[in-house]
Amino acid sequence: MDIVLLIVAIICLIVGLMGAVLPLPGPPLSFVGILVLHFTRFAQFSETLLWTLGILTLIVTILDYYVPIWGTKKFGGSKYGTWGSMIGLIIGLFFGPFGIFIGAFLGALVGELIGGATSQQATKAAIGSFIGFLVGIVMKIALCVVMIWYAGKELWHYFG
């Protein structure tokens, strides 16, 4: 049974890392991987670490929704830019990893133009949305990598 849980944990950690870039719940999946691994004979994490990672996962997940909105608004954007960025991101999924970034930027730009912004205002808002989007991705990747590091450390200790 521990082998099955180990495989599930590793899959959750890897898919979680991929989800930090793709529109999947990256950090929550990685955290599930840590929890599953904790309940095997292969790793024992401290209660403090589990609580810390759980709280960080919650914070990063919440911030991931607000940082792009904040970036768009900070650079003068509106809800049109925010919605455009999200729609562009989804469309960009079909064009690979760079499509996600380009889609988010172009979506915000087009959204602002539809909302009546000038091309200069729309470009500024799109840049803000893009920066917010990148900050969210960096936060998620960093947290997922930390969880993978802790898992790897425990597995290395067990198998090494």
C-alpha cells in the first residue's frame, strides 16, 4: 500500500509543479502530494512543516487570483482587461507554454480595447496584467519546488 501512496504522492507533486504554470491548482496538488507522502513509511514531516506548507498553499492560492487583478488595476486597467487576460490565457493553452503568456497579454489588451480604452491605456493595463500573471506563476512555482525539495530530501534520506 505504501508503494501506491508513494506513486500517488510523486504524481501529485509533479502535476502540482506543472499546475503552477498551467491552469491547474498547482500548490494544492503538491500539498496533497506532501500529505500523502507523510502517511507512508517513506517520509515523516513535522507538524510545524505541514501546517506551514498548508498555510502557505492557502495564501499563494488566494493571492494567485488577486495578483493579476492587482497588476491590471495598478497599471490602470479595468475588469475588461482582467477578463480578457483570463480568456486569453485559456485560449493560449492550445498554443503551448508561450501561448499562455502571450494569450494573457493579448487577452488583456483586447479586453481593454473592447472596454473603450485607448491603445496606450490598453497596452499599459495589459503589461500590468502580464506582470501580475508572472508574479503569480513565480509564487506557485517557488512553493511547489519547496514542497518537492522537502519530499526529495525525505525520500533521499529513506532510500539513500
